[in-house]
Amino acid sequence: MTDNLGKLFADLRTEELQKVLPPGADDVRRTVRRRQGVAASAGAVVAVTVIAGAIAVSGGSGGSAPAATPSPSRSEFAPPQPGPEQASRMVLAGKALGDPEKLPYVMATADVVTAGYENAAIDLPADDYRLFVYCVGPGTADVVLKAGDFGDNKVAAGRVTCGEPPVPAQFRFTQTVDGGMRLFLSGDKEAAGQAAFSFKFVRAAEFKESPSGASTANANTAAQLLTDAGIGGVNKVTTESNKTLDEPRPAGNYLASFGCAGPGTVSFVIRSAKTLRDGTVGTDGQTETSVSHKCTAAGKITKNVPMALPAGSAFTITAEANTAARNKAGWAYAFRPA
């Protein structure tokens, strides 16, 4: 067998192993490893499909060749097939990605662990993400995620421990602009060539965190402070996520009051914006007030901030909790006519 043809089969086999995904993930965008100088002198396009751990080869004509007993002179053309244990690990790595109908992911792929894997075909829109990396088999693997098509802008790094069933290593990061990313995975001597891995990128917004008991209790405390100050119509809000709430009201002059209780800092921004035709409120409104509260156990409030609401508009109140306050602090607010 010529060196070029042997390299072609080896590359095709590795590339197809990347395409193992869990059932139901046919619509998931798949990526492949960037390759340099794949031999093009074989003279034909060859399609390789992994089916139940075996590799089937068909010619560029699109037809499937009938099964035949390989002669000694042709047997050398058969690419090496993964062993049963490795094929089983590939299946488990694919299944670990989960059902994209239940937790959608932007992209996902799987492969065999090597000492120097690189995937440079990742393209992500600007957003907040969580990266999940699974590894099935022995050993460990180091993971590095870099922003951009070149350079050394690391946005996440760590280690995944392989096992059965796999426990994912999780990384949170922000893609500040639309563009490419590169993922590097380096298996140790136990994992390289033996373990299988998979990874997926999930938008942070897909995770619906439930409010904690502490956040609920602190929201009650903040609301009670406003009520004790003689303010009615109080709304209680928890901090498991940053929130923007619309307050459509008749045109007029109003007094806004708000406060928080618990640990950390909560930043408040109140805007007035036009109500759009579909009933939603515009995001480019005028800022009426912007205040950051360092919350306390006893609570802290800002009350009776005057602001005017033009006809055809609505107020929006946005509260952003820092890490110390997230799903621990609680807040409350109220609008009333001046």
C-alpha cells in the first residue's frame, strides 16, 4: 500500500469517529478536526461510515460494493478497526452528550483521546456558554479552550478525569464576539489511544435555575422593608438569574422604590421605553435611575425616586446580581403615582 493511500484511510477513520453522536442528534451541527495535507492523490472520493463500531467503505459512485472475501493481496487495504472496548467507549461518550431536545447545545462532537487533539473548526456566536467535556475509559486529559483562529487567548482550561460512567468537566466562559474558537485536549499515557471523549457547548441561558430558599426569604425581607415604609403594590423577585421586568402603566408621574436583602451587590437600572406593536417594550429607552446596592441581612432600600412616563411607554426595571448575591440575595420594587 502506498504511503499516501494509507494516510488517507487513517485520516478518514479518525474523522468519522468524531461524528459519533447520541440518538436524536442528527440536526446537531458537527465539527471535524482541522487537518493539514490530507493526501489527495488516491484518485477517488471515498466515503467512510461508522456503523456499530465497524468501518464500511464505498466508492465515489455512490453505490455500495458487495461484500467479498479479501484476498491476501487486498487485505492490506482494510483500515484498522476499533476494538470492542474502544467502540463501546465511543458509544458511551456519544450518549453522555444527552438529548438536545431537552438541553439544546450549539454544537457537539466526539473522538478518541490522543496526546494532542485539536479542533479548530468551532464557530460560536457571541454569548455566555458552558462547555461540558466527557471522557470514558482510563486516565485523564487536559483541556484548553482558546478564542480566535490563532494566538494564545485562553478562555478556559482544566482537566477531565475519565471514567465509566463519565463525570463531565464544566467550564463557563463568554464569547465576546462572533467567531472561531479552538479546543485542545491532551490525554495522559493511560488515556491516549484508549479512552474516548465528547464535548458540547451550551448557551448559559438554557439553564433554568430554581430560586433557592435563601433568595426567596431575602426577597420577602426586602419587600417587607418597602411595606413598612408605607409603600404599596410591592413585587418580590429572586436572584437565580439577572432579570428585566416590564411595567406598563398609564402616562404620568411616578415614584419608584426598590431594595435588596442578603449577601453581595445588586445593581438596579430603571428605564422608560416605547411600547412596541407586538406589546413588548423597547430596549433602547431612557435611563431614569441607576443604583447599586450592597445588600445586607437587614436589607437596604431606595424609595420614592421621581420619574415621568410618556404616553405609549412603559417602565422596565433591570437587576443584576453579582456572584456573591446570585441566588442568595433577594429584591423587591414598586411603582406608584406621584
